[in-house]
Amino acid sequence: MTQKTRMKLLPGLAVLGVALSAATAFATAEADRQELIQYYTAKFPNVKLEDYVDGALAFDPDSKAEYDAVMEFPPFVADIETGRKMWETPFKNGKTYADCIPNGGRQIAGNYPMFDEAKGRVITLEDVINDCRVANGEEPYKYTDMKTMGVLTAYARSLSDGMLVNVKVEGPGAMAAYEDGKKTFFSRSGQLNFACASCHVQNSGSRLRSERISPAIGHTVHWPVFRGGDKLETLQSRYAGCFKSVRAVSAPQGSPTLNNLEYFESSLSNGLPMKANVFRK
């Protein structure tokens, strides 16, 4: 995708899907990332790349100051502690998550989502957790259950805080999944006829009601978040909420569609440090 094509797409996104497929046939994930970085740098010259880990807070010093104050004594510490206890509690066979998840679960979350060649599809950290459970004779958790998968993932991702995102898109299968996620990101849907890019590219930094809209770069590094300090929300539950907001029917959480979307968007944050479990209004 050339910069010229991108700039034609952004103002109205009217021909986004057609131009995207035509312009990106030979693009690589890294080329897309660099192009978006250039776009945001031109749009927000005073925002440093490393500040995008803070999402929309990078555009709003007052909200960032409020966030910093809340994070000194996070109101969701009890939820993370619940996740830790779940993580460390042995399965019925005596093993734990650390026994069957790579590197004991530490400093790995930045590698996910990952294209699994053996399975022929993208897998997320939630898939890894459920695969571990099933391999040890336990029932898998539902993606949508915040009291189980939600709090467990919140703790698991905290074990990778500070890790630089390193999502790899290599090989034809991975590229196909990446392109599928990219298509979802740039395709309009719902009665309001919005794409993810309508907000997080074209209107990033703008205000939606009282809040600023976050950019796609850095968007995936800080999940899960705690809305209002106590409502846990995962990235894919946020995706589902966005589709609902534009009056579209979301694909199920954990489906190939949302996994590929997470794969595409996560790759845009390669090189940025992870920071799970943050406060959001």
C-alpha cells in the first residue's frame, strides 16, 4: 500500500475495501506498520512513538495525569490477585499452567496472537490457556467469561509486562490470516457504516463525546483494561462492543475473524512494550 493510496482512502474511506486489496497485494506487515507510523507522525508531530502505548492518553495530558494518579493504587488489584491464585492452583492431575505454557508463561504474551502452522490458523493467548487446560483434563473456559478467562488472562498477560511486542507474520498461511484481519479493520459495517479505521486511523485523536479516540498503533499493548476501575474488558470484548456501537453483528469472540483482526492489529504495535491491566474511564 503506497502513501498516496492511503491518503486517498483516509478522508472518506469510501473506496477503502477495493483500493486496499488492490494496493496491498505485495505489502508486508512491517511495511504497513511503518506506513501507519509515518501517518501518525505527520498527524501528531509532538507525540513520540513510545507514547502510543498509552493509547488516547497520549493526546490528553489531563487524562494522562488522572490515569497516573489512579494507577498509583489500582482499584482492580483484587482481580489480578484472583487471576494469580487461579494460575498457581494445580489442576486435578497436580500440574499448573506454568508447566504447560511456554517459558512458564513469562515474557511470552508479546508473541501472540501467533499463526500456528500445525493448526493452520491464528491462536491467541486465550487459546494457549485453553489448550493447556484441555491437555490437563480440564474444561476450556469461554472467551466471554470475565470471572474465569478474563481474570486469568489479566494475570497471565501481566507476566509479560515490559516485553516488546513481537508478532511475526511469516509464510503464506500467516499472511492470509493477516490480510483477513486487515480487511476486517478497514471494511465498513453496520447501520452506521463505520470501519475500525474510521475511528482509529482517520479520526484518531478526535473527541467522541468527552473522550479522545485512540490510534491503532499501541492499541493492543495494554489489554485487558478495567473500565471505571472495576469492569474488566478484554480486547476482543472491546471489538464486540465496537461492532455493536456501529449497529453491526460481531463475529464471536475467539472466532477466526476476531483472532485475525487481533493478529493484524497486534502486529502494528511490534517493538512497543506491553503493559497489561490499566485503568480506563
